[in-house]
Amino acid sequence: MRLLVTASALIGIGLGMAGCAGSGYSSVSGSPSGPTTPTSGSGVLTINVVAMNGAQSFSPNPATVPSGQMVVWHNVDSITHHVVLNDRSVDTGDLAPGASSRPMTIGGSGVGQYHCSIHPEMVGSINDDTSLPPACQGQYC
């Protein structure tokens, strides 16, 4: 009987901790049950440059962010990339393997499409979701 009680208690603790697993993520779809876009504790969205693979070159893709969101592109691929918004409002410069861009504020006018200027077949998009709250920028993020 004691073993059964201990196992039940551990399962209850595990289930309780599972509810915390989503902290640190902001909603992409605007609904709690939709997919999520990872952010760091500082409210910065990281978009990984994963491979030369068309629309699957970036993760997440598309990304949906509230206006004013800080975004960083991180190159997890084995070759250099250079991310540019199609309207040229954002330019990461060359990103060597393992490197990250500086944080850039994204938002307004629906944001838009971006690509790798070295490998133009690599494409992505960022959508401005005004239904999402602004990114956390305070001391407790």
C-alpha cells in the first residue's frame, strides 16, 4: 500500500510540473492550444537558421510576433548565412555557424518576408499579430 501511495504522489508531482513546461513561450496562433514560438527569458524571439531548404530553412517559419518584438536569428547550420527582410528594413550581416544576430525590433505594417542574401532560395516570414500582447521587456521577464 505504501508503494502505491508513493507512486501516486510522484505521478501527481510530475503532472503538476508538466503544466509549467510552457513558460518561456509566446503563442504563435494567439490561442493557448496553438503552436508556440520560443522566446528567451528576456522576451527575445530566436529564429534558427537551420539549413538551405526553401521555406524549411528557418525555424519557426512563419513566426508570428506582437509589434515591437525583439528578434534574433541564430545560425545552427554549418555554413554562413545573411538574413535580410525583403524591404531591407532588417539586415543581420553575415552569420557564421553558431553566431547570432544582434537583437532587432520587429513589427508594424504586417512585417513581411525575409531571405538569405547568400542563398536566396532560403525564405521565411514574420507576421505581426496585434492580438498578442507586447513582448515582456521588464525586470521580471
